[in-house]
Amino acid sequence: MIKKLLIANRGEIAVRIIRTARRMGIRTVAIYSEIDKNSLHHSFADEAYCIGKSELSETYLNIPAIIHIAESSHCDALHPGYGFLSENPELVKACNEAGIIFVGPEAKVMQVMGNKVEARDFVSSIGVPVTKGVSGNTAEILSQVDEIGFPVLVKAAGGGGGKGMRIVSDKESLAGALEAASREAANYFADGTVYIEKYLEEPRHIEFQILGDNFGNVVHLFERECTIQRRYQKIIEEAPSPTLTPELRSQMGEAAVAIGKAINYSGAGTIEFLVDKELNFYFLEMNTRIQVEHPVTELTTGIDIVEEQIFIASGEKLRVNQKELHQTGHAIECRIYAEDPANNFLPSPGNLSLYQKPAGDFIRVDDAMNKPYQVSSFFDPMIAKLITHGKTREEARFHMIDALQNYGIHGIKNNISYLNAIVQNINFINNTISTRFCAELTDTLLTAIENDRKSIPELLPIAVAIVSKSPPGDSNNQVRLETENIWSNIGYWRILMQPELEMEGNIYQCQINNLSQNKLSGKINGKQAEISFEEIYSTQQIDIQINDEPYKVFVSHPEPGKVIVSYNTHVFDVIRKDILPAQTDFNIVSASVGESGSNITSPMPGKVIKIAVKQSDLVAKGDLLLVVEAMKMENNILSPADAIVDRITVSAGDLVDSITTLIHLSAPDQKQSQV
């Protein structure tokens, strides 16, 4: 049995692997970049070693450095997790050369099945149906695309997780999409090879989890429905699939096992299929690693997939056969992302002022959160996975709604309200969905979110801001009197108190007429408010009653004068006018170019990966200026108006923050008059 395991990954999957390894009595070694020095996977492992600064090529994609740490720390095995090098056969070869057990398949298997093009050819040869596709360089793909017909899907040959994927509806857009997909794939998977395949209209995305040992045994752990996706990235998964009939489930399971046996697969892997409206299925790809969504399979089968990976890698035979495996109940997983749904899902790195996750018998949270915690712009925006389990799909869905509404995250934008809107949408409830669900219904979902937000009494966040105070020992509690609740600051001896607050641009005049311990009577903008409350510092929650209506809310104090309040997935920023804010953000990009020109900045910290203009270029409103990558997503920075490129102050590869000037624009007439 493996005795010491290096986890060549970070974040929640590293923490999740460490948990199982620790339960099995296996010592663990973590690697971390300097950005992750305060991370949970760093502190949770038995040993941890810094692998470099921030660049992925220097850290989590650095095979020689990873092997060196494994050897010097006397590890006998390495687990790659998912993403990064998890499907890179060069890592497997390096482990073999160093005498280190790789927890996963052999390099030759990974070479075939980890590469989407080779995998399609292989499964087609054994009779499993595939969609039409073309691989090769850009010229070859362009010359053959007419044989497939539009729309097509551009995909990374060596990766997954939606990275490098583009849907293209016409030939004129294909060359640019191939370039962007190749660049993104090279950055994330160290392999820029891309290919195209026919895009099916309104498909379902359903995958089967398989386990194989080194003795020719392969079983499947049934399926997961992964149809709810945004920009080709799964965001909600469930097991079992509400789409499959028993007959189709059996056929697809047999096909998945057949693929595993034909390739002599060892370890945990996933066979992904597309299912069309007539319930025909087509092989999509194979992931030769553990999946992000594996918890829903674990909750419905009772199998710890990481534990099975370790037993298989240690040379053991499969401990279960197909007849012993059954699905029980239903599980749903929601991926929690640091992104802003109301602003085109812009990545939202930053510092958390509150992180409280839900708990209960039917709730599982896989995360890697520490306090204090900073969500970095260098990595994928997923910060946690929330999984609920019930006897039925509807029961699991109700548990999910409750869990989402009791998940508190302050300091960064997140998609919790968006996920909450999805699981309450009638199409999700009735399972009338496709992979186009988010593309077609996001506007409807955002409207539902806004309407739900408007239904929350405006007195609620204001009342919470009045009565709450920073917890004892809070790192933000620099001046205790400044962060006490308002009446503590003014003093109990006052007969009349009139604090003023601001929320979403509106001013709220508060007249406090009577107060005692944990009770307050007064008016907020002329509306009577009888308030009683109990503050729970350990969870940063307040149980509050306003005019006899009870509420349970989260509250945090990120800086003097600012209070963040959240209720049922909605977050409100309240500013106390009696305290000067710590800072004011004046970083606003104008929609026009005035006499002094316009400084173009990045909407978030990131890395410049492409500059699309040159100095003195004339650009029109909406033209691409440059591309900044943040949280593994490319963000196009566009010209706000017709202008001339006056100065370019950055180069491709530069790391930038949200205040650095990237490009300075001048108005065309001014530039010409100066000449």
C-alpha cells in the first residue's frame, strides 16, 4: 500500500485527496506557489513545499520541480487531481523514471484517451458512435469544415473543463476562434492543439464514471447529468440522470465499460457522451482522471473514488463488481464561482470579508477556504463545490435551495444567486434542458434574481447595519469605537439619535427613539421599525426581527464605515455616513475620450496575453485593444469610443492590476489638430 503521497495540485481537490489519504493512514505532501502560501491545502497536508512564484509553467505545470519535491520528500506515489498536469503523459513518464507510483492510468493510455482527437479515432474503431470531426492545423481544418457543416465546436485536444472551447456558426469566424482556443489551451494545458466537431443542437451532456484495475477488470459507477453549462463549463451536475431510460442507461454503461476494457484502463476515468433529442448517444471524450463532479457519484453509490484510485495504484484488484453497484437516492452539485453574473460573469478575485458555508446531514461542501483568504486572479474562478443528497431529485433540489440560501460569501462577487435561480427555474424542475440552457435563459434568470432581490425589505440591511458590530478580535477592528454599532458610538445617554446611512445610492435617515439591550425602536426614512436581534459572532450571523418579521442574515465589516449584509443569496453594501470610508475607488473608464484623452485599465488583476493595436492606430468604438487573462478566462478590453492609440504602456506577458494604465487614447480630432 502507498505510504506517502504527493498531491500535484492545489485548492479543493488537493484538500479532498488529503482527507481520504489521511483516513487511510497515508502521509501527504503538498506543493504550493507563493500565491498559495496561506492556502488550506498548504496547511492541511503533513508536509508542504513551495514550488515557485506565480506562473503556472514555473509551479503547477513544472514537471521537473514536482518530481524533485516528490523524490526529496521520499514520496512513493503522486496524485495529479484534475486540471493542470492530470492528463499529461509526460508526468506519468517522469514518475516511472523516478520510481514513483502515478495514481492514474499508464502514459500510453493517457496519450490515446487524454487526447480528444486520438480518443475519438480509437472508440470509433471499436464501434462506439462519434460525431463528425476534423483535426489538423488551421489551414487543414478550414479546408475540411464544409464537410461537417456549421455550427461547429472548437475544442482543445489535450484538455477539458471547457477551456479552449468555442462554438462557431460561420467560416469567417473560424480562424480567429481557432487562434484564441489554441492560445487558451496552450496556456492551461501546455498543448495548443485544437480540433473541431459537429455541434449538436440541444444536446444533453451525460458521462459515465468507470474504474479499472491492472488485471483487466472494469466497472462503471453509473452516470452523471452535466447538461447545465455556461460557456461550455459545467456548473450544475446531478446523479442519476433524470433523462436516461433504464435501457439507455444500460447501453451507455456497457459502452463505457467496453471502452475501458479495450484500452486496458487502470484507475478512475470518465467516458463523456452527448445525447440528442431522440436519445441517440455519441462519444464525446474521455477524461483520464478524477472529475470535478465526482461527489455526486460518491453520494449515490457509497464509493470513495479517491480511495479506489489509491487501492488500484497500489496494485490491488477492484474491490467491487458490477452486480454489487447500485444508485441510491439523488445528488446535485453546484459549482461556486468568483464571478459577477450581473456583469457578464466577469471574474471577481479579491479578499473575502466573510465565508460561511452551510452544513447539515444532506449537505457536502468541497472547498479549500482559509481565513483570511484571498481569491487569486491566477487560477480558475471555482472556489467551492456544494453538493446535496436526498431520497429523490426533488428532495435533493430542496436541500440545494436551502443550502445556497445559507451560504455566506462577502467581499467578492459570486454566482450563488444565479445557481439558486437555476434550481428554481421551471425548465430545470421539469428537466426540459439542453447544454444551451444558460445561453438561452440567462437574461430570464437575471430578471428573476433582480425581482427576488427587490422583494427583500429595504429596512432589513439598514437595520442590520445599525445594530451590528465587528466581532471581538476581528482583524478589521482597528479602532474599536469606529466599528461598534451606531448607538455604542453615539452613547446610550442620548435622548434622540439620528444616524445616516447610504445603500445603493440612496440615503437613509434613521431616528432612534428608544433602545435597550438587543432592542431598538425608531424610524428609517419615516417608516416605523421595531427591532430585536441576537448577534452570533462565531458565524457572523444576526437573528433579527423587524416589526415581528424574523430574518437570519450574514454580516461583515470589511473596513471602518462599511457593512456588508446578505440575505437569501443577495448581498447589500451599506455605508455609514458618520465614518469616513478607508478609500474611494475612482477607477471609472469613461464612455468617451475627452480633451485629456482616456486611460484604459483592466477591469480586474490579470495578465496581458495579447495586444491588438499599435501606437498611432485609429480605432473605432468597440474595437479590440488588448486581451487580459484573469482566472483562466480571456477578457477582451474594447475601445470606449472612436480614438487614436496615443501610448501603449504594457507588453504581452505583463501582470497588471485594476489601476494600471494599459493604453492611453486620444480623441481623433485633437490628435490630428496637434499634428
